[in-house]
Amino acid sequence: MRFGVIGIDHRHIYDQVRGLLDIGAECAGYWSPSEVSIEKGFTERFPEIPRINDRYQLLEDKSVRLITCAAIPCDRASFAIEAMTYGKDFMTDKPGVTTFEQLQKVKQAQQETQRIFSVNFTERFEVRAVTKATELVRAGAIGRVIQTVGLGPHRLNRDTRPAWFFDPAAYGGILVDIASHQIDQFLHFTDSADAEILIARYGNLAHPADPGLQDYGEIMLANRAASGYIRVDWFTPDGLATWGDGRLTILGTEGYIELRKYIDIAGRPGKDHLFLVNNKGTSYMDCSKADLPYYADLRDDIFERTERAMPHSHCFKVCELALAAQSVATRIDAKDS
């Protein structure tokens, strides 16, 4: 399978390309409208991938089956529509869209072309502990899931951020951008098709010099069977050994699971830590060897026209709920907190 890269504005493109190469795919080249800060890192990691001066060279290449994208968030929808119109399947970094208008146009293009539109929710698809947690939940290890608590803290790394990072129109707002991960996990682990946004808030609580930055956000969502709480922020301190202490707690009727995805602070080394508590006892699982099936499933979907990696209904619902949360959210400021 051959793929092309359009847009390398976010570091997640490293994982996207590596994940595709690891399943045996071949990259035809990458295109960016201009030089970006991470391009040096991209070429160092993938020196064999050529830079393409015209993206239509990739779009018109009949051997290219998939376009992967980590462009500026507000530009991803237009690239997706263009790629699908050219007969390509499309996989993008989150958020896949930043407005309701974009979502509607992407859905229409996907339905008309029957191409794949997939948002790579890295906090599920790139985390081995989540793969294991999915297996445990599906096997009934904690009974029926009735709540999730998803925490998505991030380190700001202020000096490395491009201008678009501080423009809400470009990144969509913190609830659209980061919290889409936790919305995805809520729907996934509760086996839900929909939810209602009960509470949503965002604000700039500690960065007055960057008024466009939303450094804190939270959501409570629910349906008749389950509820979820989400907190996302840019407050990871420099003293932490990784970019964020991402956690997920999955509460079931017969137990609970806690994932410490990227670090077990002052505890075990590495990442992908899972703690299981149920009626049989308490156990710890090192999930560093668990599979990451997303890329292989997506490859199979491309050739077999299936939806193993992620159903479109789920993908579009996550986008819709993230946009809904951002649109109804109350803005809070430092003086209010």
C-alpha cells in the first residue's frame, strides 16, 4: 500500500507515518505549503521520503491509496474533501474538523465518494494500555461500564509553538482539539452511539500574554446508560519526565480500571500502566507489549472496504460532540477561577 503525506504542521505526523511504515506501507512523498518548524525533525526521522513540490502529484498518482495529514487543524477538512474527491482514503490527526460547517461538508464528501475518513485519536489508537483495557472491558472484567474519567494534561512548551497554536480559529478551541480524545474514549468504552453535553467550560487561567490560548477545559457528558468527566489542560510542569500525565479511569458495575498512559509518577518506569480492581482482587498489568491494531485495521479497511479501524458513525459523532461542547461552553477567566 502506498500513501502520501499532505501537511506536517503537528508532531503527530511522526507517529502517523511510522505507524504506516511499520505495517509495510510505502510513502510516495510529503508535501507542505511552506517550511514548518517540525520539518527538520520529519526529514531526520524519514530521510528516504521525498519532498513533493505540488500536492496534486500525490493526488493524481493512481498508486497512492491513502493520504495522511497533520496540517493546521482548520485546514484538514478541505484537504480531506480534496483527497476523497480524487479517490483517496484519508487519515488525519485530531481534530479532523474545527467547525460544524466543515463537519457537514466532510460527511457529505465521504458519503458521496464512499472513501474512508478516519481521525487518528492517538490517545486510544497509539496507547497500548488502551488496547488491553478494551480487551478486559469486552471480556466483562469490570461488568457494565457506567462512567469514564479522562484526564488529558499537556506541557505547553511555549517557545516551540507556531503562531496558529494561539489562534482558536485555527485549532478549534481546547475542547475541539484535545478533548476529542476523551470523548472518543467515552463512546468507545461505554459502547455508546451518542451522548449529551451537560457541562462544558474553558478558559485562559494563567497565560494573559497569549489571549488566544485556551489553557484549561472540562466537559461532563452523559446518556441514559453512562456518564463521563473530561479535563484537559496545558499545565504539565517542566519537572515531569514526559509531556503529560494522561490518565483514564473506567468504572464498571463490578470493578474499575485505571490507565496511567505515559508515566507512573514516582513508580514503575516506562508507560502503558494498567491497574485492574474487581471482585477477584487487585492487579497490575504492564501493557508495553500489547498490540496497536489501528494501522493494520485501517489497511484492511482500505483494501476490503470495511470499518474495522473505526466506524464512520463513531468518528463523526466524536467530532460533533466536541464541536457541541466548544459551542456551548462557558468561558472562565483567571479572576473567576
